[in-house]
Amino acid sequence: MPEQIGFIGLGIMGKPMARNLLKAGYSLTVYDIVGEAMEAVVTDGARGASSSKEVAAANPKIITMLPDSADSEVVILGPNGVLEGARPGSIVIDMSSIAPLVSQKLGAACAKKGVEFLDAPVSGGEPGAINATLAIMVGGKQEVFDQCYDLLKTMGRTVALTGDVGAGNVTKLANQIIVAANIEALSEALVLAQKAGVDPAKVFQAIRGGLAGSAVMEAKGPMMLDRNFRAGFRIRLHQKDLRNVLQTAQALNVPLPVTALVQQMLGALVNEGEGEADHSAILHFLEDLAKVEVRRGG
């Protein structure tokens, strides 16, 4: 009999992740406040539910994939939420990218009801979710992680336990610092090349195999050169992640000057109406400062 899994949150990341679970043969019960998103996955073979509580009551493992800390709190702790339906011994896997302290709060609330909890945020954006090549960073007990490893591996290329509850989201915050700084630096480099009259596409090709090369460059460089800013990971969500980074850093008295600067850039882009654009559109902030537009051919 197929293993029964609950899945809550069918947005730009959650929907393809749920579909990969269906393809792998899991029996899936899904819920989302957006009816059209839920119906799309039901059409693929999942069962729909009327609430997060109903999902949790019907499944021993429940995955949540939500936008922010407040959403995870409402879905897991709120009325008709996961903990109202979950049975002792159930496992809640929150794959949302949220503040580590909120993950710890959720884990403690689950423990009071005899429910296990993992925080397991992901990196890889929509392409990674579609292709099941996500990097999944997990916090929680080793034995609970072991029980969920095969399930998580269905959605990701790498699945790593990094510590206790909350460690997954600390790891994700570290990831988001590096991604944001890389995109900003790549933007500066291509703007400089354009302003100097050198073809940015040729610069990209010349440096991609050297020390400056990175997964970020490979994913975002072609998008910038093609002027393709369709969201794989939205600016407003990266802004949210960096907000969680800076709040966590403030609580720990850790200065993060470059992260704070990139956060200001993201805020300016949101004010310009680009919150739904891909985070590669950080390029636009640098282009506006230099009064130039990066394009193939120089």
C-alpha cells in the first residue's frame, strides 16, 4: 500500500513538489487556500481536503510549504490547523523558509502533543522544485530525519541534517545570504562590462569556468542576458528571507553589512513594482544607477 502523505501549500514551489511525490507513488492528500491550485494537483491524482486539520487527521506525515513564518504558525498552530488533527506519533515537516526561532516554537508546540517536527527549507527555486533537484536543509532528531529521508529525497538532490530543530532554517538563511550577494555581484560585473563597451555575454563565457563561476552565475547569468525576469524565486520572497536573516543576526549580535545593503536594494525594487519578478532582477537596481541596460552584443 502506498505511503500516505499530507501536503499543505501548493504555490510556485509546493505544487511541483507535490506532483513529484505523486510521480514517486505516494498517496497524497492536499490542501491550499487557493482552490485552483488544489484542483490542479487533485487532477493529477491527489485527494483534496477542506482544511489543514483534515489533512493532518488523515496522514501520519504532513508536509507544509508556506510563504513565511506567520503562515506556518497559522497553518500548524491555528484554528483547523495541523495540530488540531495530528495524532501522537505523527511527523510534521515544515519545508517553508521561516525564522529559526519560529521553527523552534512550532517544534515545541508539536512536542507537547507528542508530534515530531522537522524544519526542512529548500533551495533551488521553481526549476529545482519541478526537476526534484532541490537542496533540502533539515533540523530535528536524527531518528525522525531517518524516517523521512526517502520521502525528502523524492523532492531533492541533496538532503542534509544540519542540527536540531531550527538548524534547517539557519542553514537556509546562510544559503540566502550567499545567493543574494552572488546575484548582486554578478549584476555589478555585467553592468560594468556593458558600460565599458564589452559584450556582457562574452564576459560571462570567459569567467564562468574560473573562480568566479558558481551555480548562481549559471542559473541567473543567462536570465539577465536574455532580459528574462520571469519568477523562479520572487524578489519579495528573497526580501522576506533576508529580513529573517537580519532579525536573526540582530538577536545574535552578528553584523551582516553586505546582506543589509542587498536588502535595501530589494526593498527599492519592491517599491518599483518588481516584487513578483525573479531575484535576478536585482540587475535592474544596478542598471538604474549606471544608466545602462545589459544586453547580449554589448
